[in-house]
Amino acid sequence: MPKEVLRTANSQMLDWRGTGLSVMEMNPNSKEFRIISESAKESLRQTLDIPENFTILFTEGGSQSQINAICLNLPCKYKTGNFLVMGARSRAAANEAAKFVTVNTVADLPSSGFTKAME
């Protein structure tokens, strides 16, 4: 990672843009947190070409409990889930979701050596 990116992350770790708070301390309903969340979603949409009719979810908490909660709480109208498998936890999420929906693995980075998306 470029040193300038690391410097910026370091300078904002405990005090994001003068708020006196780290991102982890912010209320998820606050204006500042919404700015971060929306910016991250827009970056993901642009980088991965995610269409507007797809919902991007950011979840908190322990990974296994979140994996289960997402799979159990998504509305039944979703018949397919797209998964970016980046390691053990995202693979576990795809496996759990397969109990409820058809899993479409968009990218399996470990199997490609973390170098490319699925064809």
C-alpha cells in the first residue's frame, strides 16, 4: 500500500476529519458515518461495476453471527446471492447462504492467488 495512503489512514484513525472520533466510535446514524458509508458504497460500485439495483450491506459484529443473520433475514424474494470470496469467512458466508439461495461466486480470490475475478 502506498505510504501516503497509510499516513492518511494513520492520521484519521483516532480523529476522523476533526470529529474527535474514530470511525469505530461513531453513531451509525450520524452525518459523518453516513458520509463514510456512502463513499465506500460508491467506491465499491465504481470499482466492481455494481449496478444500482443491487444493495450493498456493511455489517458489524462477529463474523459467524453476521453470516447467519444475513442469510436468515434477507427477504425470501432474493433467489440468488452474489459473493466475493476473499478468504475463510466469506467462503463460510457463501456456504451458509447456499442453504437458502443460489450462490453466484463473483470472484474466488484465494483460488486465483488473489489476482483475478471469475471469468
